[in-house]
Amino acid sequence: MTRSKVPAAHGTLRILSHLATQRGPVPASQIATTLGLARSTVYDLLAVLADQGFVVHLPEERRYGLGVAAFELSSGFSRQQPLSQLGRPLVAALVDRLGESAHLVVLHGRDVIYLVEERAPRRPSLVTDVGVRLPSHLTASGRALLAALPAAQLRALYPNAAAFAARDGRGPRTGTELRRLLEQVRRDGYALEDGEITEGMASVAVAVRDHAGWPAAGVAVTFPRERIPEAEWPALAAQLGGTAAELSRRIRGT
């Protein structure tokens, strides 16, 4: 069907896409104004979406946000592992170019989960592998993702010192230390980890953003520290940036 034959379906999808880009619930009037839709149409579509669980209505605030059914769609997306399928050839190509191991992760709570792990020939074995979870604040890929989150979400993830898992006493141990580290990540445009996961190994990482600008994944390269001088790490980050941009394009389907 074309857009002209299903205006209600088109309007519904536009509303859902708009809500997915917002930091929180928004008024129906804002939705109507932003999307150029009649308010009556927006209210009718929101009522149907709320009835089906795709939208939740907050009557006291007179706002609308995404509902549980929308989350279930997202979970279905994750179960089908499209990120792994889209990212694996790009990560493999990165390994071929750099001659070092690389991986792709997603954020899950305060951890990162490894979706893709490509090992370079004749490189040391790593503690990471597909399905492994590690504390995000200790890994380069996790730090790249955390640096892309809103401040309120970061505070919710790390409300106090008890939220910080330790590994050999390394890495940030307080919210202040973490915020300082992530500020540096934002300034540089990439994240680092130097011996905090495995002694003698370092990692450089960047975030992969989705259509709404949210961090969908982190891509990183890991290497023996003595093989690559620190002065060359920004060049590695630039290579990762190209891979991240291509994966972001593929996620968006453009």
C-alpha cells in the first residue's frame, strides 16, 4: 500500500517514531504541532495506541510516552539479532584492515554484552567473547556508550558507590570519577581502556548511534599495548568512526 491509501497507518507510525526520539513523555499538542497533524487526528490515533499498549497516557501530566507493547517490539528486534548480522562483516573488515582484534557490544543495565567478537590472527586470547558481560564503566566500548547517555539516565544507572563493580581496584569508583572520565570521552570523540580488563591490553572504542541519535552499540579494537603507541590511538579511533558510521547507516536502513 502507498502512503495515500493508508494515512492513518502513516500517521500512527510517525507518532511512534516521534515518541521514540523524545527524552520523556510529551503533550499531544506538541506531537500534533511537530508532525503537522490535526489535533483531533492525533488524539484519535493516541487513543488506539494506548488501548493496544503501544502508548501510555499520563493523565496528571497530560502527556504521552511509549508503552510496554513498543518495548516488546524492541525486544523482538534484539532477539532476532540484526545488530550482530549487520555488524559482523563490518567488524571483520576492521580486523582485516588493522590486524588487531575487534568487537561489537550493546549496553544492558550497567553491563555491556558482547554481540560480535572477531579475533585477529596471532593475537593474545581475550576474556571477552560472544555473550560475555562486563561492567560498562571499565570497558572502552561501555564508556563510549555511557558518554552518549543523558545525564539523568547515567545517574539512574550509577546512583551511588555500590553501583561500581571493581576489577583489581582499577577504574572509576564514584559518580564524580565516572563523570570526569566521560567528559574526556566526549571531548575526544572516543573512549579508552588501558589494562583495566586485561593487563597489558588496551582498547579504543566509539559509539554507534541509531536514527534518533541514541547509542545503539559500541565498536572497539583491542590490542597489546606495546604494539601501538598512544600517539596512534586517535588514528585507530578515526578508523572505528568510519565503521560506526556505516553500521549506523545500516541500522537506519539508508
